[in-house]
Amino acid sequence: MAETDFGPARRTTRRIRVTASAGIVAAVLLAVLLVPPLVQLDQQAVDLAAKLRPPSWQHPFGTDDVGRDLLLRCVYGLRVSLLVGVVAGLTATVIGTAVGALAAAFGGWTDRLVMRLVDTFSSVPHLLLGIFIVAMFRPGVGPVIVSVALTHWLSTARIVRSEVLSLRSRPFIDAAISGGASRGRVVVRHLLPAVLPQAGLAAVLMVPHAMWHESALSFLGLGLPTHQASLGNLVQTARGSLLAGDWWPTLFPGLFLVLPTLALAGLAGAWRERINPRRRSELML
Amino acid sequence: MLELTRVTAGYDRREPVVREVSLSLAPGESLGLLGPSGCGKSTLARVAALLHRPYAGTVVLDGEPVRGWRHRAPRAQRTAVGVVFQQPRLSADPRLTLRELIAQPLRATGRRAEVADRVAALAPAVGLTPELLERRPHEVSDGQLQRACLARALVLRPRWLICDEMTAMLDASTTAALVAVVESYRRESGAGLLAVGHDRVLLERWCDRTVGWQECSAPGAPQEVMGPGGQSS
């Protein structure tokens, strides 16, 4: 009934959202992959004579407080943030899937112990835990990735565990065991393929989240070294100029952070509705 | 022989569903186990299929006492018993085609080479066309899926077959077809059958003998109700 009442209109808005998201993600990928090798400009080139210029044809995004081109800085910053987001997101998902699947597969005491550990980790705000982890290392891309990955596997572990637990008691697993399947075969052939879409979705959802964390850590001065362009660093260094009324060094890196992460989250949401039709029908009601 | 002696099993140790139930089944014999829903007959079937570890009691399979259940049972013991479950939807991995579903036990036991021959022989026997074999569970009806599940249970040529409410979800003609497949397999292989169900008319027509749940479960009473010769008391 909901289908016929307002389904089509909603489907159209969804299609627009998905198309826009896909377009932004494609543009972002093209920019971060193609711009650095094709554009032979030094993003670090300082030109103190041209500092804090507003947007113009020569510098579409303007220049920062030491005269570096902001468009170029933003692209390089996005590249770093995306790298951190993707690597940290994937690592967190792999850790979460492994922990969740093992806890569910072993059950009993292992399960209880692991899940209480997850609860303990979750009771600490993960940004705080992340700050604690990066603070132990010299600033750099590595520590930021480690910090974000180590604080973000918890929800994936929970999802995968509950998924495996519910699968484990289905008769088709019984049938496989009765047909002579080994433990490994049950996990590889029947359990993992069933949870992989969920885990993949968790990974994609994690990428924008991890990008925000990188930015937050860099903004706090704990993430990447200040000379390295990252979206968090760009916003951080722009704070001073903002007070002087120069809006562009804050606005453009901010947009570069918000738009791609929203687009990625939008695509992931559409994927979730696709692989999980029950959720879709609940949304339709 | 497949012998279950004073089996107590369930999902909560304080309140077992199955209490001290004994059953025995001779090779080539077909035994119908009748019981109302929720009485624990499916749990007993899972114990007999080595899929559920009982709290107490013994299971002896072809003279070998069963020491482990599920993965802890040796593969030879596990595959000696074929099982068909009540709900074909739940007992088929939704990602496999019917062909893969039927072939799954052969692949799991390293007999990949026999897949083509066995599937080609079993599919027409259970009434599945080659076109149906390439479909996935959500693209076929319950009856067609149950035919595939029966083929999967027979593909390793088990010496024992356990049908747990195999036909409860199906119409009369599919029921008749599946029962005929099981009976022809039994005639040809000499396998023993434990058919669990609540349909007295069906089980009495189908099986050599039929026992009621009350007759084989003796809560508190330590006497063996079923004799080793399989005579119902």
C-alpha cells in the first residue's frame, strides 16, 4: 500500500540522491587520483606576496596565510583524508569481522570474555581513546590510521557476532554438518558469505566516519604534522584568518570534508536498503 | 542398528524437552514416531541425526556408541545419517542453486568427481527438471525445494534416513511423490527410516510400525520400552 501511495515520489528522490552521491564520489576519486600526477604544481609552494587572496581566476579557492593555492591544498588534503579513511575503515572492519565471527563461532566463555571487552572499549568515548592512542606516537599518517582503526571495530564486531549467531542455529547449517562439512567449510562456505555484505557495508559507512576522525584529530593538533595538507589541518590553520574576516580558507576545506563524506554515506545508505529489503519495507511504511 | 537409550535432551538443563526416551531402529525398517507439536520429537530427531548433544542417555549407531555430536562426531558417523527437515526454506543455504545444494555433501566429503553423475541420477528421481536445478531457493516453491533437500539427504547414500515432518508444509501430491522417493531408496539400499510427524494416517500408511511419543518416553521410569528387536511394547 505504501508502495502505491508515496512510493514512486520517494523512489525518485532516492534516485536523485544516489545519482548525486555517485557523481560526487566519482569526482572526488578522479580529483585525488588524477590531479597530483597531472598537475605539476607544488602544493607546498609558498608565495608570501600573494597571501590570503580571495578566490579569483588564478586561485579559484583563494590562497592561505602563506600564499599557498587552496584548491591544490584541498585536493591534496582530501587525498590524505581519504587514504586515512579508507585504510582505517577497512582495517577496523577486518578486525571487527574477525573478532565478531570468532566470538560467535566459539561461543561460551570466549564469547562472553570478548563481548565484555567490547563493552569496556565502548564505555570510553572513542575520540578520547583515539586521542590517547595518537598521543603515544609522533604525528603522522600511521598513528592516525591505527588510532581510528583500533577505536572503530566495536560496532562491526557486534553486528557480525549477532549475524553469525543467528545463522549458526539455522537448519541449513545443521544440514551442512550432517552432510559431512568440516568446521572450516561451514565458516568459509556458509557463514562468511552471509555476513560479507553486512561487513562490506560497515566498511563503506566507516570511511566517512574515519575521515571525520582524522580531521578532528588534526584539528586538535594531534593528528598529522601541520605542514601536511589534510582537511583537518587546513581548517585548523584557517581559524586565525577566519577571525580576521577571511572566510575562504575555512569554507572550502570544510566543503571538501562535508560533501564527499555525505556522498559516501548516501551511497552506503542506498546499498544498505538494497541488501536489506526488510529495512527498506520498514522505511516505506 | 540405530539405538537411542534413555535419551534426555533439550535447550535448558533444568527443563529438558526430551526425558528418558528410548527408540531402536533396525536396518531396512521404517519407524514412524507420532507426537503432538512441541513434544520434543524434532529434538529427538536431531539427537538421532547427531546434530544435538543430549544431556543424558546413549546413542549407538551401527554398533558404534556415539561419543560426539555435530562437528565432534566423526564424519563417517555424521554422513551415515541423512536428514530432511520440516522447513525447506530454512534448511537451504539461500546463496546456492539447487544443483549446488544437492551436490554440497559430495563436495564437503571430497567426492567432487561424483557430483555430475549423482545429481543427474537423483534430480529426475525426486522430480526436478534441469532448468529447476539452476534456480536458487527463492525462485522455487516449497515443494520443489523440499525435493532438492531430499536429494541432498540421499546423495551420500546414508544407511539411515531421518525425516522430521518432511511433508508437513506440502500438498498431498508432493507428499505422495516424496514418500515414494524415500520408499524406493529404502527398497534399493536397505536403509532404515525414522519418520517423525504428527499425521497418524500418513505415518501408519508409510511405515512398518508407528509408535506414539508417550510409548517411548518414560519419565521417571527406568524401564526400556522398546525392545532391541524393534518390537513395540
